[in-house]
Amino acid sequence: MLKSKFLYYILDHFLSSSFHKQIAKLEKNEKKLVIFDVGCYRGIFTKSMLDLIGNKKYKIYLFDINKKVKKYISYLLRLKNIYYNEVALSNKNGKANYNYNQFFEAAGSSLSSLVKNEAMWNFTRKLVLLSRKEFVTYKVHTITLDSFVKKNKIKSIDILKIDIEGSEYELLKGAKNTLNKNKIKIILVEILAKKNFYIKKEKKILNLLKKRNFTLLKQVNIPSISLFSNIRGGDYLLINKKYIK
């Protein structure tokens, strides 16, 4: 477990640190921030944002359906205006199957079965981690981003970070009204797909956001995902053109 925690920290912290700084620059003139950290896991993204936004007022909504996450982020939950939600943001309100990765929970734990069903990825990662554990599946509650925003009377979202291991398109479909009303300023999304389907999925997501007034600022491939696997991943930073000055 210590080895998997270390790997997660390296991959998340170093691969996305440049995005953190760029996001902070984009938000430097804002006095208040509303941040959605979807797939928060151990709160590395939220902690980085807190380190960078300084004395700005904020409300941060964290989402994860890993039952252990509340314990992992207890240090964040002691702070004011940070709200944890053990629910999955998706394209419908109800319940869905959640695939939990017991041997490397930071990778592949998702509503999507993409990583769970990728034999080469699983074999090589288990080999590195010296683990024989498998994925387990259980039911979790789901809600659309539109429903969550309406229920909690959230007027706008400054930063929407999405890292949900393959089910990112479903989340965006469930954010249709919020996107159409230009209520989201910045989106940082990880796209994950099989290598032979990746370009198609990338185009599908970027076109969806382009139609909602977003423009791509930066894209970075994630080599660690593609290594010894049939999966490809990348991080994408986009901004709503309404907010470009």
C-alpha cells in the first residue's frame, strides 16, 4: 500500500503541477472561488489549489465514491468551506456499479469498467506492486452535476477538475444545463480510453465543450498510463471564452 501511495503522489503531483500554476494565474483577479474536485481521492489537487490561491475566499466541493477517501482527506475537512460528497457525478440520478481497484485504488477505480477489463494494464501493475488483489464492484449513488448545482444553489463554478478514470463523458452529459448557461469558467479533465478509441473519444469530449463555448488552452499526455497497456490518457485544460479578457 505504501508503494501505491507513493506512485499516486508522483503521478498526480508532478504531472499536473503546471496546470495548477496556470489555473492560479487565470483566477488571480477573482476574489472568491468555487471549486469542484471530482475524483478527489487524497486531495492533492485541492491542497495545491489552497496553496496557490492565498487569501481568496473559497468554497470547495470534493467528490469521490471510494469509501476510504473521507479518512484520507480528514486533514482537509477540518478546514472551513470544504464539503465532501460521497456520490458519483454522472449522467443520471440514481445508482450505478462502482469498480474499486483493491491493489492500486488511485488508478482505475471508476463507474467505467475500462481499466478493470484491460488485462495487460492489470497484469503489469500487479507485477510492480507484487499484488494478487482484484477489482471489486458495488453499488453507489449517482447525481448529475446539474442536479447538484440546483440542489445546492450554486450560481457558478470557477474550476471544475475531473479525474474519474474513464467516465468523464457521462459527467459532462449530466452537466448540460450548467454548461449551456456558461456557469463553468475553467475545466481540467483527464480523458481515458483504449488506444484505438482514444482519438474518437477525445474529439467527442472536446467537440462537446467547444459547442459550449470552451477553448483548449493546454494538453499533456500521461505516459504512465500507456506504458505496457492498451489504454491512453491525457490531461486537458479548457476555459470558457466568455471569461477571457
